[in-house]
Amino acid sequence: MVTDQHADDALAELDAHFEWIGERVGRDNCRGCPQINTAADFRKPVTPPARSPKPTCVNGGGA
């Protein structure tokens, strides 16, 4: 594991993580972030549209 390999060097650990991420997203079959893709698959429940507020007179005067 990256953390174990660089236990005493935080910068080297961070660099190793970025190297791993770069290698992974550079693959031909990369489809993006698995967490975001999973979240996008959960659709929100369908709700009726909100009603528009009652129209008001724009010019401030009555009829």
C-alpha cells in the first residue's frame, strides 16, 4: 500500500497517490470517478412541478 511504502515521507506518498490516479484515468477503459458515476445512477424521485407564485403587477399600479 502507498501509505506503508512512504510512511516517513508525506510528499513522496502524495506523489505516489497522484501517479496511481494518473495511471488509472489514463487507461482506455476509464469511465471517470466510480463514486460520482454511482451517485449519478440514483435518480431523484419524481415530484410534481412547483407552482409558480401568483403573478404580481410589474408596474406597481392597478388596472
